[in-house]
Amino acid sequence: MAPMDVLVSGSHGFIGSALLPALEAAGHRPRRLVRAAAGAGDVAWDPGAGTLDAAALEGVGAVVHLGGVGIGDRRWTPEHKARVRASRVDGTALLAGALAGMRSPPSVLVSGSAVGYYGDRGDEVLTEESTPGDDFLAEVVRAWEDATGPAADAGIRVVKLRSGVVYGPGGGALKKQLPLFKLGLGGPLGSGRQWLSWITLEDEVGAILHALGTESLAGPVNATAPEPVTAGDMARALGRALHRPAVLPVPAFALRLVVGRQMADEMVLASQRAVPARLLESGYRFDHPRAEAAMAALFGR
């Protein structure tokens, strides 16, 4: 893949902040899509107001769209749910429309998505061909992916990266779990039997770079490790990596009291056994395909 200007939204987030140096290491020139353009090459936008400096997009060869309000940052009040939806759907529609209107549009748009698309599916193995769920998260993800339509209609290759739970140092899933495990209070959430589709931050960034440079990839792509595990197995893998017990389950009723029933049932207790069929078919090789080794690697053991 030839060096090019790559525009990144959500560049200050957990994934975006790891992606920028990886793009530079690969020889690309990352540019940030931000609300207040402060650096050379920054492009200004305001998704809430529906404004974007379209003229500044010229020369961009690829786009990685990771922006959006944190889904699990707070309880799901009607107001927060509306912000979650608008930040993803309206922001993506604004960006896709601007890209479609360019004289020389980028060759590829890698747009963030999530395995929440599938809803709560028990033990069913989920590939990119699987049908969507019907809960709040699934509806948001469907609309989020659909909002990329103008870019695809303009001939831009669009990859909808359905990410699982991302594990990495300093953020993601570990940000909330690690303090409890270090105190010896970690354990499976709910029954622990629900399937967890996960991926390390290193492989999440690797999958994005792979999607940028692999012309055969388009449409939905599961960004999940090839071996999903149950929540109980992940808790035990994390406990072993930290040399801490992982035997204290958090009952479902307690989770519902703390974060609310809908958020607990759709985010924490939902079972999604997604596999990265298209990534594997296109030749991507995972650095961390197995949870036990991945958690050990994260903590240098």
C-alpha cells in the first residue's frame, strides 16, 4: 500500500490514539478530523451542528472513522441513548456525504461498527452473513452502518468494522475491570456463560491497517479474535495473568441495579459468539488469537 494521507476521526480515543502512530510507522501521513482544528493537516467538523470543512478533505487518500459518544460511559437515560445514536448515525452521514461530494474522493472508508449488530444470540456462531438483532444497540449499529451509504454509492470502498470488546493497556475493557481484579474482587459477570467476542488493541489496529490495504475487503467485517470465549473464561484468563483470584461472580441483578436493566442485558450480559470470517479469508494473521495468551502478553507474563 503506497503512503497516503489518512484522515482519522476519534483520534483522541482509545483506538484512535494507538492508530495514529501505527499509520506513521507504516509510512502514511495521518490527519485528524476534530472539532477544533489545531494542528497542521487537521480538518474541522462539528457533527452536532452538521458542519464539516469539506474543502480541507481534498488530498485525503483514505478515511478511518472512529468517532462517537461512549456507549457505556453512563447509564442509558433517554437523553444518553439519543446522544449515542446521533453521534454515530448523524456524524457518519455527515462524513459520508462530504466524501461522496469530493472531486477526488478517497479510495477507502473504514467506518467503526460493533458486534452489537447481532444482539443477544446465545451459542450461535456469528459471521458477517448473520442476521441483525432487534434491541437498542442492534438498531443503532444498523443505522450507523447504513449511514455510510452515500460513500459507497460514490464508488468508495467502505469497510464496516464490527469490533468486539477491545483489550489493551490503559483503556478499553480493562479500564473498569483492572482495579477490581487487582483488589482480588474480579470475576465473571452474571452467569459467566455468555459468549464474549473480544480483540486486543494491537489486533484492532492491525485489522484497520489490513482493511485499508486489502482491496478485496468491503462491507461488514468482524474485528474479533478467532476464538471467542465465555465471560467466565475471560475472567479466569485475566485473573491468571494478574495472579489474582477470579472467583467472585457479579450477579445479574446487581449489574442491573448499578447500570440499569437495559444496559446490563444488552451490553454486559448479552451473548455474542462472533468470528472474523472475512479477516481470516483475506489473509489477516492475528497476533493474539487466544484469550489466555493475550492476557498474559498484555501483562508481560
